[in-house]
Amino acid sequence: MLKNLLKRKPSQGRKYFLLLICCMVSGYAMAQRTVTGKVISSEDQSPIPGVNIIVKGTTSGTTTDADGSFSISASDADVLVFSFVGYRSSEVQVGTQTQITVSLSEDASTLGEVMVVAYGVQKRSDVTGSIASMNSEDFNKGVVTNPGQLLQGKVAGVNVTSASGEPGASQDVIIRGVGTLRSGNTPLYVIDGFLLDNSPTGVATNPLNFINPNDIESMQVLKDASATALYGARGSNGVVIITTKKGKQGQSEVNLNVSTAWSTVANQMDVFSPGEFRQQVPAAGGVLEDFGANTNWQDEISQTGISKDINLSMRGATDKFGYYASIGYQDQEGILKNSSLKRYAAKLSMNQTALDGKLKVAYNITASNTNNLRPDNTAMVTDMLQLNPTIPVYTNGTPTPLDNMLNPMVRYDLYSDEAVNNRILAGITPSLEIIKGLTYKLNLGFDYSATSRDFQWIPYALLEGFENGSLRTDNIQNTNQLIENTLAYQLERGKHSATLLAGQSYQKFYNAARSIYTEGYADNGVEPKYQDIVSTELLPITISSTAAENELQSFFGRLDYSYAGKYLLTATMRADGSSNFGENNKYGYFPSIGLGWNITEEGFFESSVVNNLKLRASWGQTGNQEVPGKQTKLSYTESKGNSNTYPLDDNASTLDDYPYGTIFARSPNPDLQWEASTQMNIGLDFNLFDFRLTGALDYYNKVSDNILLFFKTSDPISENSFQWANIPDMEIRNSGIELSLDYNSNPSNALTYKLGGNFSTINNKVVNSPFTILTTGAAQGGGQTGATINGYINGEPIGSFYMLEFDGIGEDGLSKFVDNVPDGEILENDRKVVGSALPNFLYAFHVNLGYKGFALGLNFNGVSGNKIYNHTAMSIFTKGRLASNLNTTDLASEFPDEDITNSNTVSTRYLEDGGYLRLNNASLSYTLQPQQIGLSNAFFKDIRLSLTGQNLFVITKYSGFDPEVNTGTPNGEILTYGIDRFTYPSARTVLVGLNVTF
């Protein structure tokens, strides 16, 4: 055609040529049109600003604005490519679409490119240790008061167990099994580089409740010795690194998060109903006392707890300055009356850069006020289970009087346990790049906690023993000072990459407590804590005080080396000196080495399925120094007991009239050593199917020795028969396998999903113990006080239940037990190990779905292989108590021929399976586009509505309130496990939330 045009006259040809060009341009213009849309995260449906969008094969493109919106010119045949750091790229065919919503999923290959490790950060591809990382979008949702709840079921090898359902309840966070005898089982918590002290703060609930979970950006769990050894003496139980939110470069934002929740008793215990009770009491041989009512005491004593949570935060950053500020208020009401946790928390974080980026300064300060109100839990739970259901709660408008007992409605008015804690955690961290690659960093931190706690009984003249009233006030003060200096040098030479770290750390702890007990208050309508009182000979004022100071001086170093990104080496050494130990063993030394091989970086490795494959191996040692201070020094005290007096007064008639004598309170042990933990780990990290399937497989073996314990020594000339010492040759061994898997769908699909889970096995064993049993749990009350329930037994797991085997009811109506040593008698040697309180299998799985603005998340977790001793059932669910008109479960009527005088001996009769599967939380959210409700995009960035349920169901064989329980009484310094004694019930919670980002 062009040739024919050229044959025409010049003027005529030009006309036709111009006409052809116009037709081509017109056709192209008809195909081109404006396409608008939005880019969101598949994880939480939040908008993603700054996403690069180009027309494939061209240089034409744009980026998303602050609310994730974009506009671009494209034709039907064009393909739009969406890419952003930390997310997998997505391609979308335009077709006939004029508005497109694109969901991008996180890219495991780049999202965690830099991970927080001990004293720094490291590329994920260079990590040789076993580290689990979680971002805020992965945390458990709902009413959350401390970091442990965020972790439950999220990390393989980490078992998080709440002691009870009380607001802010204490938790056992156990990483890779129990490795010690004492309270030093808690992992080390590091918040923005500050090492917390795990000492009690005086508040009965979790000491970590001062942290506002809304301020947490991410959490890393360091599990093996290669990851934890740089923390030396405090890393044997694992390390949890908490990183709080900081300013992010870009447009500033304000976030408002408001929620209200309703909590009820998740599972009422199946005690007899009023009708059943009227039949069962006579059947048990009792004389029914029928007061004519139909009362469900579990309903009367419990309530619907209403919780409110309000959080306001602001963040932003420029090239040289970033900030994050927040203020939060949480008011969590318990499901038992007069129980609550209120917290006011504020945080300020700032980052300043100067000298062309060479000088960086980070400031962090967190302040909180926590008020924890508790009822008399044991008494209230006992009442709600055992009270006669035919007794009316009120008579003539007032609580019905009970024989020799308090009506629980009266108890609520008389008793209170209120603790008020004020805590400040502050730190400043300046760093200076001295020369290229060489950086000095100073870390200064201070943690101050002060608690005042009042236990109060208001005088009550209507019941003997309650007429005086009483008050005990505890004042506890804790301080923790930290000074650290580190030098880090980074070197890059061709294929060689290395980072050298050297550091010094000094930490000083001070804990002081004073307790004042007074009794004999006037019944004048004024609470005892607001009254004056004078000490009398009959009712004296009692004062007790304690104080302890401990210092920790440390030196450490680490080498991280990589060759061509293929072969990795991490070597660390830390020396810790503690004032807890004598001159003979002042310092402990904790080395580790980790090796890694990035197999996919090898030239011979080719696979269209496997995107990343890394083999890891590590060995190392960490320590434990959690013993009371000054145990290596001799100590004295005063005593009048056991004739420890001076007979100086000839007129004295009793020992009480003689002056106090001085006796040994503690024998010196200058040879006391660090408890040590040696751990080996082999792991495999992998990514498959275009990084959609990610996972990690680990095998570990951890051995703790030099076990520290306060026990009776064999030294015949010791000043004191009990002494802190290392148990010779005794070991606690933990080994197991951990597997974590996550699969992400294609992010370009309208419906996105993420499936994942983890499981771990734990094989725990005590080896070479010189003791028959070290009791971890003993019975209380009912003539059974002190009877062993479980403990440490050689060759068995920690918390092994050691008791008689129940064999039914004999012809005499009394309990029969298996005669394991066949001698015709039931003696102590007939007891045997019948299970362990520690689970040997942990598992969890989650499902996350996204469709347009909707997001649904389900999180399940469970354990198996463990037992629970139902101390509650042993104490009150007996036939004798049923015959005495006290309510029970059908356990009391299980054997019709049982005699009502039968004793409740510690035995397998009350031992139950503790395994369970729980729907931990479920959350449904919808993200609104502001224009959908007539609001401006320029003002509102994000509006999200959410509905969350917690503890929605539990599948278990356990007959108590909840199988996740641990409320036994510790035996001295030895922790207890797996005992349920009048536990505060667990709650089922429904939460409605609103999140608005400006």
C-alpha cells in the first residue's frame, strides 16, 4: 500500500500517508484506556503503598499512592506487572477490566531478608541457628495482655501454658523442654536490646503484662545454642527477642484501634443439678437438707466479663528522623466477680541520624500502670462447685447465711487482693561508624518496677474467725541497669564476607520487698487499708523485709563468615561473671559454633521445584545462674526454737524469756558452679514451588548438667543441713524433632489462602539422679497434705506422676490399689510412675483466607502424651462429702458400694488424660475503602472491622474446667507441673474491633 502511495503525485501521496497515520493513531487511542485499581496485602487485606506497576514489555508505568490506589493507561492486550520489595510479583491481563484489585502475598525469599539475632541483625540466608520469626500480622488475635499469648501455638518446640483463666494469668513458656529443676525455666526476654530480669514484681499475674502487645512489631524465638550462646548464662532456656514498632519512612500515619469483648465461662464443670442432687444425697447414705431453691452456683459466682481496649499510635519518618508514639488503655474484666486487670501504657520511640548516616541514635521509653484485682480464687471455685444447689443465694434480699461458711456473695464484699504496679523501661542506643565497616554501639537501659499489694479482710462479726479483719501490705521494688559496649566490623572481599563482633556487658539487679501484717480493725464501714491501727500484745503488727543485689559482668564475641553465599560459619564465645557465685567459679564460659550450606547456590543444583535449600548444624553451651544471691557466703540468723537461746535471766520461766540465740542460716559453698546446657542441632530450611511452600525441619539434643538445687547435704559437720549445691553427675536430657510448614496460594487469584502448621516431639528424661524422687507437686488438705503427686525420678520425664494404682473398691467399701511389690501389703514401694505432666507432642495449624476486602483466620493448637492430676476432684468430689450435703460430680457415685468414710488417697483414680485440641482464636475482618461509606481517600487510609472469637471449643477427655492448667503448689525451689487445684476457669471470648488508619 505504501508503494502505491509513493507512485502517486507528491501532494496526493502526502495526503494518503497522513490519512493512514491518523487511522493508526485513532485505532491505538481506541484500544488505550485508563485502568484504576488498588493493591492490597493477601495477609491482612491492608493497602500497599509504593508498589511498582509497569506495562509488560514497555517502560510505561506508575506506583501506588498512600492508600494502595493506582491509575494507568493500558489496552486490552496489555499485561500489568506488579512488584514490591518483600512481596511476590504478580502479572494481570487487562482484558476488558477498567478496575482491578490485586492481592500480593509476602515473599519468604525476601521478606525476612534481615533477621534480628543476638546483638544485631543478619541476612536470613546467612543464619546458621534455629530461629523462628513472627511479624505482628501472624500473632494470635483477641484479648491479649502479654507476649506469651501472642506466641501460643505459633512456633514449633515452644509450649505456652497459662496457669489459669484469670485475666493476665502467669504462663509457662517452655522452649524445647524443661531443662532445670527450679523457677529458672523462663526464657530470656530481650526488648529492643534490653535484657529483662525474670524476678517477680509483686503482682501475682504475669510480670510481662506491662508490655502493650499493640506496640510489638515482631518477635524472634532463638532456640538452639548457636542462636542463644551469645547470651551465655541466661540463654539456656531459649531467648525471645521482642522488637517494638518504629517510625517508617514515608507518609506519617495515625492509627486508632478500639475493641470491646465479652467473656463467659468456657466450660462449666458437670456437678449435680438440683434435681440430681436431691436423688444422689440419699443414695449416698446422707440425709438431704433441702432448702427449696434451684441454684446453679457456677452461674451465680461467675459473670460475663466485659473488656475494653483502646490504642492510639502515631508513626512517621524522614531520611534523618523517625518516631513512633502510642498510648493504650486496657480494662479486662474476669469471669469471676472482683477480678480484673487494668493497664495504662505509653510508649515513645525515636530514631535520629546524623553525620551523613554515620551517627545513629535510638531512644525507647515505655511506661505503664497496671492494676490487678483478684478474688479469693481457691475459695470461690470451691464454693461454685460444692455448695448445696437447693440453697437460695439470697433470703429476704440479703445473702443467705450458711452454717460455718461464708456465702460467696459475702466473701466478695469482705476480701480483696489488689496490686498496683508502676513500671518504666527506658533505653538509649547510639552507634557511630568510625571508619567504613567499623561501628561502635553503646546500649544504656534502665528498668524500674514498684508494686504495692494489699490483701484485705473487712471485719465480719457474724462468723467466728472473721470478726477482727486483717490487712497485709507488700511493697516490692525492682531495678535493672544495663550498660553494653560493642564493636562490629564488616568485611567484603570478593566471595568472602565476614562480620566480627566484640562486646562487654554489665548488668545490675536490685530487688527489695517489705511486708506488714496487721489485724484487729474496727467494723465501722471503712476498709482496713484506710484505717489506723496500734500494735497490741494480743494482735501485734508483724513486719518482714528482704533485699537482694546481683551483678553480671560479661565479655563476648562472634564471627559470622560466608563464602560465595554458599558456605556459612558462625562462632561465638561468651564469658559471664556473676556475684551469685564464689571466687572458685566466678566466671562461666559458653562457646558455640554453627555451620550452614546453601545447597541451591551450588552450580550443580538445578531444580524448577526447589527454590531454596539450606542445611544447618550447630553445637554450643549456655548457662543458668538463677539462684538466690550470696549463696556462696556464710549467713547467720536469730532463733528461739530448738533451745537456741541464751539462759542469762535466772528469773525466766520459759525459753521465750531468754534472749535470742545466733544460729547458722546458710552454709558457705565457694565451689557452687553454673548450671550448664549443651545443645546440638541439625536443621534444613527449604522453599518450594516458587516460594509458595516454605518450611524448616530440625532435630535437637539438649543436655543440662551441674544441676543447681537447695537440698540436704551429706556433710556431717556442715553448719546447716540444707545447702545450695550442684548435683554430681545428674543430667536433664531433652531431644526431639520440629517441623514447620506454610503454603501460600497464587496472589493474583481473587481468593487467596495461606495454610500452615507446626509439630514437635519432646523426649524428656532425668538421668543419674541420686534421689528416689524430688517432689514437684504434693497434695494439700483433706489429710493428704505433703503426699507426693509427681516429681523428678531417675530415668523418667520431669513431672512424672508417682503414685498408687487405683484398682476399684473392695468388699469393705474402701479403695483397692495394685500390689506392685507382691507382699500382700500396700506400702510406699507399691507406688510407680504412671505418666508425665509434660506433653511429648505439640502441634498447631492455621488457615487464612482472603477474598476482596474479607479476611478469615483460624488458629488451632494442641498437645498430647501428658497427664493431669485432678486435685480438685480428689479434694471435694467424694462420696463422704456428697452424703454431707455438699455437691459433687458423678465421680462420687461411680461405685455404689463405696463407703462414705473412704479416704481420698493420692492415686491414679484422679489422674486423667491431659491431651487436647483447641480452636485458639478465629478472626473475621473486612477492610472498607473509605469512599464506600462516603469518606475521603485523602483523609482515611484504612478502615477495618473485625470479629474475633477466642477459645471457641476444646476437644479433650479431661473433666475439669480446662486441660491447659498448672496450679499446683511448688515444693520449695522446685517447680510444679500438671496439677489442677481449684483453678480459675478459662474463658470463652467474643471481641468486636474497629481499626482506623489516618
